[in-house]
Amino acid sequence: MELELEHVTKEFNDFKAVSDVSYTMHNGVYGLLGVNGAGKTTTMRMLCTLLKPSAGRITYDGRDIFEMDGEYRKMLGYLPQDFGYYPDFSVQDYLMYIASIKGLPSALAGKRVKELLGKVGLSKAKNKKMKKLSGGMKRRAGIAQAMLNDPRILILDEPTAGLDPNERIRFRNLISELSEDRMVLLSTHIVSDVEYIAGEILLMKDGVFAHSGTVYELTSSIPDRVWNVKAAKTEVDTYMKQYKVANVKTVQEGVELRILSEQMPHPNALEEEVSLEDVFLYYFGEKAGEVDGVL
């Protein structure tokens, strides 16, 4: 299986949301990482045929996905950032309703719904109304609806938005389980969502794929080194103005700063291993202290 973007551009009037993007994906988990407004959702909506590119084309095994029409969409599962549901439907009724829209025969739909309720941990909540579900449970129901047709391509837009840390971890584990023998594209601005499950990560900025690679390749790509610096609280502002500061931690002696810099920022600074969050700061931080999702 090969899903390819070929010089894809999407314009809205005079605004270029996506600009001349090219990339090829196969089976496995891909993380699309970038700040809000980077073009992630527009890219995913084009991959789901909800938006047509202004230029370029998207192909599945060499065939244009818009020309494939329904044949392509039968292979597609999509969880948008905000998905619609009937609040008074039970979880089971909601999934059966979506299955009917997707054209699944009733016998197959019943079997598939039961299987997915177990997989996403909602078997005991199957008769609960959708409006009564917690945020995490709703996202799990959303994953289940996206998986009803056993898609070869699963596209998830900000799937952990609003979830607490435990639900986020559970969600990542679920995505890992579902990724076998299919392509999963996960869009997020939260670094930890993709750090441990994505085989390939695409960094998107201002409508383009700025960089891509494995976690190791990305952490090896930046010239900056990462330093741990202990300082007085009164010195924080000075460091923030001079360096990219990934984290400030209060300790008994004052503060510990995590600083990105090619040169040692202080004689007593200790070098640390570069993380994906440091890479995010390096590529997306316009200046120290103004990084969405890092500080």
C-alpha cells in the first residue's frame, strides 16, 4: 500500500494553508506534529477527500483518490477533532447507526460493533447514552466508529485533545494495537502523543513539512545541544531572553533550566540527551518562552 502526496497545495482565497507538500506513506504509524494553525487539519481533510487540493494530487497505489471516489473511502477511517453524534443514542446504537451509513450488512455490523466495543474498552458502557460519556470515552467511541469498516488507512486529527494523562496513555496504547497491517496518520501538537508510537514523524510548519524522520533522526538533526543549568530565580529572565528554554523547574536552591544552545550557556552546565520535545522547540519556537505546547 502506498499513499502519496505529490506537490499538494491548498489555498483559501489569498491564504496558502498547505504549500507544495510531497510525501509517501506506507503501513505503520505516522505522526504529524506541529503547532495549531500549521496546516495539519487541512492536510488530513484533503487525505479524506473532504477538501480538494488547489494544485498537485494525492494518489493511492498510483491512482488519484478523488477519481477513486467511493472505492477509496471504503478503505478509509477518519476521526476528526470534533466528531458529530446523536447525544441520546447509546454507544451501541450510535455505532450501529454509523455502520449502516458505511454500508455494513446488519449481521456483520453487530459482530464488528461487539468486537470494537471490547477493543476500545466500552463493552460495559454500551447502553450508556453518548451525552453521558466522559471525554476519554467519547474519543474511544470515535475510534470505534472510524474502525467499523476495518480501514486500511486510519486518520486521526488531534485524537487526545482534552484528555487527562491517563486517558492519553490509554489512547496511545490503543492506537499501537490498531496499527497492525494498516497505515495510521495521527495529527497532534502534543509531542508525547507521537514520541513513543510513531515510526515516522513529520514536522509541519507554515503549511510545509519542515522535517521528517524517526525520533532518533530528528533528535540528531538539530545543531543545538541540551543543557541543564542551575540558577537563581532572578536570573531566569536573562536566560529566557538569551536562549531557547525548554523547561524551568523550581528546586530548593533556585531553578533548573533546560536550555538549547550550541555553546555551553554556563561553566557549570551539564549536557543532557536531546528529546523530541527539544526538537519541537528548536523548529517551532520563534523565540524563547513562546512555544505552544512546550513550556
